[in-house]
Amino acid sequence: MTTTTAIAALLVAVGLVGILVPILPGSVLVVAGILVWAWATGGAAAWTVFAVATALVVAGAVVKYVVPGRRLQVAGIPPATQLVGAVVGVVGFFVVPVVGLFLGFVLGIYLAELVRVGGKEAWPSTVHSLKAVGLSIVIELLAAFAATVVWVAGAVAT
């Protein structure tokens, strides 16, 4: 294993962890790691691996917003509630390190739904939102993992 391949592997591994721990830009790091490898390796095979891996990550990025968004729409949760959750999540990220993003998102969704629909329906709406976020993370992780599998196969083949 070359030094460049080891650096690429480290970037990919950190990227996969970054998807689960939303502090790092996970998918971007996965693609960056594969780009480093393709650049150093060169040749049509390496660039084809990079193109396929990037296409998988981009497709995952699109699907991770479309599918959970539709589920939230079907559940009757408006985009304004999601926006409040995101804003309070960002604030929480800076107030409470590591878990603040998650806690802030849950608090923001709950408070927005509490104002919108009242006490009895606020928590079920929050649970729907959390499930959508979980689905989004799973979709992004699967896409990045598929890109990683393509890269590993390409690295072994070249």
C-alpha cells in the first residue's frame, strides 16, 4: 500500500464516520479520498472508479433529501417546522459540543410543532421528523459505503 493510498483510505474512513457523527462533511471526505487516490494512481481505470464513486455519492445526496422530504410531507409536517429544527440544531451545535446539533434539532422540531398543533400532536410529529433524519443518514451512509466498495475494488484491481 502506497502512502497516497493510505491517506485516501484514512480520508474515506473519516468520511464514513463523519456521516454518522455530523461534525465532519462525510460524503465530501469520501469523495476527496477517492480523488486523492485517482490523482496519484492515474489512468483510465482510476478515473472511472472516481467517476462511478462520485456518481453514487451524488445520487445518494439527492435521494437523502427527496425520500425523507416526501415522508415528512405525507406526515403533514411543513417545511417551516423543519427549518426551525435546522436553525435550532445549528445553534445547539455551538452551545453543546458534539450532541448539540441533534438535541437542538429535536428541541426545535418539538417547539415548532407545539406552537403549530399543540401538545398532543407535537411529540408524534417530532418522532416523524427524527425518523426522517435517521433515514437520511442511512441513505447517505449506504451511498458512501457503495462508493467505498467501488474504490476498494478499483484499488485492488489496479
